Amino acid sequence: MNVVQCKKYPENPLYKGGILTNDVPPVNGSINHAGIGWVKIEGAESSLIRASLSTENSTYKCIGTVIARRGCWSFLKGGFVLDSPSDTSLLFFQNSDENAVNISIASSSLQPFTDEEWRMNQEYRIKTERKRGATLHVSDTQGNVLKGAQIQVQQISRDFPFGSAIAKTIIGNLPYQDWFVKRFNAAVFENELKWYATEPHQGKVNYTIADQMMQFIRTNQIAVRGHNIFWEDPVYTPAWVRNLTGNELQAA
């Protein structure tokens, strides 16, 4: 999910709009597509906006999300790969709850690219944004500089945070744990620290599952990123909270 800076005006479309022109060509299958645009809402202070795509043969329920706020523009970026070519595709924007909101769209774009192009862009960003120059000074135990020394450098950790969400299914699941540890050095819990998970029944707080997940994270020296604990939308609060008012709601 994207949570981006909300701006007074939308920026220009990425890729100069890409293939979104008056004469739109067919959308190819097996080709990656990225883009979408800026969204603004009226009717709520904030709302999770989801973009979905419908073609002649398939429906892609979520190709991008953003938490949009009232009165300013937020960038919704997404992507998709079609299973087969499409002559007609419809892009939908909708909020995730049942509240009525007006959604405005601006600076839309859609850009196709191949796996090779994606890889080239990835390598460029690695070189320009993630790699840094380093100067090594090699000396003996007395501090004397050793000229012509041959050295080997082995990376044992990464400072650049690269992570993913984890679910309670990782507890005791050794293949899942091994797969995750080999690839990521940061994590965020999906739902296990949210209010409806830790206190599903009033007064009965239970952090057992979250504590077990945290133990796995700490044992493997993985950084934990923050997540929302509760949302203002009643749909995402415990069922017993929805009927509380006044002092009872404040005490909850």
C-alpha cells in the first residue's frame, strides 16, 4: 500500500502518459505494465483507494492502492501483467469501505515494459542509489600500511532495508522462515498487532501470537517496521467496540 505525500496539485504524468493517448493500442499479454496516476477524494477525511482492471477475459481486483486524503492529490502507483492480450480494458477506482466518496483522477499514465527493461532499470537504481564508494586502509598490528596486500571482502549484513509483510503462518513453519530470512532484513506484521487481533473480546488482551512472531524476528536480527494498530474506519475495529459510546468508548 502506498502512503505518499499529499500535494496541492498533481504532478505531470509519468512516461508522458505512456500508451494512454487518443489512439490507444491493444494491451499485450505477458508484458509488464506500470503507471496509473494522481487521485483526490471528497466526502471523507481519508480513504484507501484501490485500482482494479477488467478485460474481456479477466478481472484484476487490485493493481495498486493508496491512502488518499481530502482536498489534496496522492499518487497511486501500480502495475499488472495480463494473462493474454486485450483489445478492451477498463480501469476502475474505488474506496475500500462502504462510505460514499467522490474520486478525482489526474495525470494518468500507463507504460509497458519487458522483463529485460525492468532488469536494466533495477541495475541502474542499484548502482546509483544503493551502491556507495568505499576506501580501505590495510595495516598490520602495529599500524604500518601494507602495500600490495590481497584482501577479500565478504558482506555479512545489509544496511539497506529490504523487507516484506509476514503472517502468523510463519510461526513454526521452518521452510517459510528459511525462505524469508534468506531474502529480507526487515519485516512488518500483517494483522497480528492490530486491535481486532490482540483484543477480539473486550478485556481479554492476548499478544501470544505477536510475541512468537517477534521472537522469530529478534532471533534472526531482522528489523521491524511499524504498522497501523487501529484504523478510524469501524470495519477494521473489534466488533465489540462498534456499540460503545461516550466514556465507555474512550476507556476502550
